[in-house]
Amino acid sequence: MKIGILTSGGDCPGLNAVIRGFAKYVYNQIPKAEIIGISDGYGGLISGEAHTLKESDFSGILNVGGTILGTSRQPFKLMTQEDQNGQSKLDMMKKNYKKLGLDLLVTLGGAGTHKTAALLSQNGCNVIGIPKTIDNDIWGTDVTFGFHTAVDIATECIDRIHTTAASHGRTMLIEIMGNKVGWLTLYAGVAGGADIVLIPELPFEPDEVVKTVKKRIDKGKAFNIIAIAEGAMTKHESKMKKQDRLEARGNDTTITNALAKYIEEKAEVETRVVVPGHLQRGGNPSPYDRFLSTEMGCFAGKLVEEGKFGTTVSVQGNKITSNYLMDIAGKTKYIPKDHQIIEVARSIGISFGDGEKYEKIV
Ligand code: F6P
């Protein structure tokens, strides 16, 4: 059996641990299986760049960040567009899948990767997905590998900013990754003791943020910690189309700098913006993610053994299971507005800048 494997989209901690877990399962449980590593995500499948991996290639990579296979972003919307020869990237991937003699393809990636995986599956390839992303936004799984390592890193950033904010009496805004969803910001914000958490799912009112900053200062707390997601937006912006929103922001792709300036003027405090950026995606996976990645890799091996193609690994409750690619592709797992962590955060006085208060029900 010839198994192709690729990692696609942004890298994240745990990719190598999944590859290793999958390979170990395959070598131990599936006789005569051969694993073909496809270079740089779907890019390698499009160009046919691939090579057979030896068992030794999977050694010593459990705790190593990044991906031994390389990765690239290949936008889903371009997959079916034809070039001047009338060939699409999808055509080329199908051709190379056959040329490489693959019996199946394992794809490690986020939402975009899953859309392409579903497309390949619809087009006659046997595909099994494994959900990766620090954003934790893949539909149908409680958690994606890489997310918790990023929470650890983002929380440490908030912890470190806390001491500087307190020493200088400043309002510090920490911009956390997540352009569509706020999972990482919410978890790190709560774990890092942020005073204000701003996420895309709950558009904020700038004056409400200013009010919270002032209120804390009136109470004698000279500093404020604001955890703000890349994709956070004001209520006004939330009524705009994405393109108009980005145009209105000018050179800035996020609202963070503009909000910092607004707070500085209205609350008369000193503000600073900190953007940890790709630090949140790099480096070693945490022990939790090494464990989850190994579990997910093994489960993908089991799906191969059982011939369950057109699926992707998922975690539901405490159980590792699978979803059909077609059922999850193109959907985004946003934070529900009444999610219990939002409730917990509100109940301890964290503001989401949306004017909503914690209502005790009982
Ligand atoms: O999807 C993961 C993610 O890290 C997002 O949180 C972030 O907005 C984006 O990727 C950044 O992408 P790139 O590495 O291509 O700049």
C-alpha cells in the first residue's frame, strides 16, 4: 500500500509529532505499507515533488516544531482555475496522485486544507485529513493539534507584558493570532488574567473599552491588559464587508493600533501594542500537543487500516473519532456567544467591550 502524506497551510507545533505517530502506527500495524512524503503541501502534489520516507526519517521528531515535509499556502479558490493549457491545479494533483501510484493521501492542515481534501476526495482520490491549526477553528472537532501550545505561548506573552504594564502603569494591547475566530485570544486572555478580551465573535464598542480602562484606573489600578484577536472588530466595522473594512483601516490590517491610539486620547493613559505574531506558531509542541498529535496520527492510521476514506480525525468529548470531509469542509467553528468560557470570563469581571454584563441566572 502506497500512502502519500503532506502538511499544508501555516505550520504549527505538533505536525511532526502527528507524522511520527501516523508512521509508527502504519509500520507496526499495516504490513508492506510505504509512506511517500509530499513536499511543501499541495504545492508538492501539484508539481509532483515527493520521495519515499524511511522508518529512520520519523525518528527524533516528536518534540520538533515545524514540519519535516515543508508546507505552503495554496488558496482553495485557485484549485479549479485553469491555466493557459486548460489545466487546473486539481487536474495536476489528480495526475500526480496516479503517477506516484498512491492508494491514499493523508493531509495535515487547517480549514483551507480540508476544503481541498474534500475536493480531491470528490474527485476520486482516497483522502484522510488530520485537523491542524493554532486557531482551533475546524468544524466538528473540539480541539485541533497545535492550539494548546499556542495558548501556552500567548499566555506567557501576556504574563510577561503584565509585569511591564504594572511597572509603568500602562495600558498594553497584546494582539493574538486568529483572523476569523477568537479561541486563542479567549483562552490565553483568561489564562493570562487579561482585563479586556476582544474577539471577532463579539464586536466591541471602542467607548466601552475606554470606559473599562477608566473604571480600573478610578479603582486605583494603574494598568490594563487587553488581549485582542487579529480579527477583532468594532460593532461599526462588523456591519461592513471584509474588503471595505480593510480599506477603511488603511495601512493597518488589524484594528489594534487604531484602538490603542483611541484609548490613549480618550482615557488619557499611555498605551503600547505588542504583537507576538508567528512566535505563537513556532517551536516545540507542548507535552499535551505531543500526546494529542500522537493520538490523532494513530487514529488516522486506524482509518487507513479500516479503509475509511473521505474522512478527517476529530475529538468529540474525550473520544477520538472522525467526520466526513464533506460534512465539515467550508464550515468555521466560531465561539458561540454564550460559550461557558465567555460566561466564566464575564462572571469574574473581564470585559469584552460589548457592553454586556454577566447576568446571574440562579
Ligand atoms: O491560521 C493560522 C494563522 O496563524 C492565523 O492565526 C494567522 O492569521 C495566519 O495563520 C497568518 O498566516 P501567515 O503565516 O501566512 O502570515
